[in-house]
Amino acid sequence: MRRAKLGFTFDTPGQTSDIKGFEPLNAKVKVKRLGRGRSKQRPRYLLGDKAYDAEAIRRSLRRQHTTPVIPKRKNAKRKPRFNRGLYRERNRIERLINRLKQSRRIATRYEKRAENYLAMLTIAAIVIWLK
């Protein structure tokens, strides 16, 4: 499956777990600074759902000084604390994605090229912002 995220693509088979695509995606993330200056290289926090609860991901995030805000699965042996208030902010992102998917072009992925799909996402975000 070809996925477009943050302006770049990577290929994975459709049945592959999202954990496999985490490293290439994480390597490309840069956080824009407020005001002038170069982009920061790493975010302060990474919010994820239980699907990203893997020790390899947590270790990778800690190495780059990013705090993982990922709840543990029910069957986990060790349950580290996490910032529940910050995790609840993830709900805003989920609601935005649901509003974006109400645009049929985005939900069904008519555009096959990543650049065109990103352009449609931008247009849909502008329309949501103007409402």
C-alpha cells in the first residue's frame, strides 16, 4: 500500500502493521518553529494510540528526546505512566481527520499521486477553516 504522509511516500503491503512504517516516517518529521529560524528536528511529544505500543518505538523516541504519549495495551506487563490530559488532545486531530474524510475525493483517494492528494487535503482543510 502506498501511503502519503507529510509530503513524502513509502511503500508497504496492505496487510503490514503501521509499526513497520514508523521509522521511515519518524526520520522525515521536522517541527516548524514559531517565528523565524530553522525547523526543530524533533517534536517534544508523540501522541499515538495503542497500535503504536511497541518497546522499539518507545526506545527510538527516548533516544531522540521525544516523550511518547502512548497508552499501554491491556495485556502489557509493565504500564508506564503517561500524560492523560495531553493524550485527550489527540481527540481534536481525530475529529479533524473525520471532517476531512467527509470529502469523498479524500476518503476514496481518487488522486493516485502523493502531490495531488496533498493538494486536495490542503483544499479540504481551507474549506473547513472557512466554514
